[in-house]
Amino acid sequence: MKIFTKIVVLLVVVSNGLFAFSRRVDQMPNGRVFGCANCHINPAGGSSRNDFGKQIAAGFLQDGDLVWSPELAALDADGDGATNGEELQNPGGTWKIGDAAPGNIDLVTNPGDAASVPVNTRVKQPYPAWQPEEYMLGQNFPNPFNPTTNIEFTVRSQSRVTITVFNINGEPVKKIVDGYFQKGKYQVIFDGRDENGIMLSSGLYIYQMKTENIIQRRQMILLK
Ligand SMILES: [Ca+2]
Ligand SMILES: [Ca+2]
């Protein structure tokens, strides 16, 4: 009976591991081309991560899920001159779970392997071009930042506006704007500190603009 129990436990552990494998692999554009080898030195997964895997683990996992984003796509994990987004055939980082994998599967390269350099000329762009005019909350700049960064926002009609920074657990760490604004374009500087003036640690943060009519969110990376 004891042996039977151990076997059941072992099976549960193994099946959880397999689930995690396919879940995260499927959270990356064309992730099944390289599977675990996208992030791990051992192609079967587990143990040591390659440069891309280290970057993923350092700031792009939420509750064990990979958060693919324009910020992660813009970084170059293995320093070969091609961004992660170019290597994974999604240069803008626009791909989301549930979308068809973008790009040409034949052109995907392993983003953790500095010897692999992607060819971009045939990448499909399955999403409409990004229209910055549609966003009233701008992308912070510089990004990644250390320790200060600028955030632009546009108010289309007089409104109370708040902009709040959240950590990746969804906890608010700093309200950087709270007031009534006339129609116009504004800029605020975020100093990388929380409500108590304490410098935040490196990582991914979300900032959210809220008016009477809209809520918009973007991501930014504090990199020290
Ligand atoms: Ca690269
Ligand atoms: Ca590469």
C-alpha cells in the first residue's frame, strides 16, 4: 500500500512537471520549435537556464506563467544584436496567449544561444500597426530605467486623473498623479521610490492611468 501511494505521488509530480513544461512553452511565440531549450541549457528542461531563461526568471514570470511583452521583446538576452522579439518572430512583443503563433516557424532561432541569429525579412506582421494616438497613457522613457523615468499622458476632456504604479503582485507601490486636469498633454517623472520614499527593487512594474472614462495600463522595468 505504501509503495502504491509513493507511485501515485510520483505520477502527480511528473504530470505537474509536464504541465508546467507545455504551459510555459506555449506561452512563447513559436515556443514549441525549441521547447524547453528556449530557456534551459538542457533541451529536456529543468536545471540551469540559458541567458534568455535567466532573464525570464528574473522578471517575466507571474505565478509561474511567462509574461511576453513589448519590454521583454525589446531586450537582447544573448547579446547577439537581435532582440528577443526578433529571435522569436514577434518583434513588437504583441503576441498573447490564445493568438496564433506569429511569424515563420522556419526562421525562429533560440534566443538564449548567442550563436543563433534570426533572419527577419519574411516575418509576418499579423497585428495592425500600433497606433500611439489611441493611447492616452504613453510608454515611459527611458525604459528600462534607473532610477527615474518619464511618463507622458494625454487628457482628452477635463477629468480627475490618477496614475498608480503597481508591483507584479498587483500591489500599489506609489501614486504618482492624483488631481484634476484640463484637456492637454502632460508629463510626470517617476523617481523609482515607493510611498515611503524607499527605492524599489529591480523588476517589472505596471503603471495604470485612471480617468472618469478609461483605465489604461503599461509595463516598465526598473533595472539597477
Ligand atoms: Ca538576441
Ligand atoms: Ca540568438
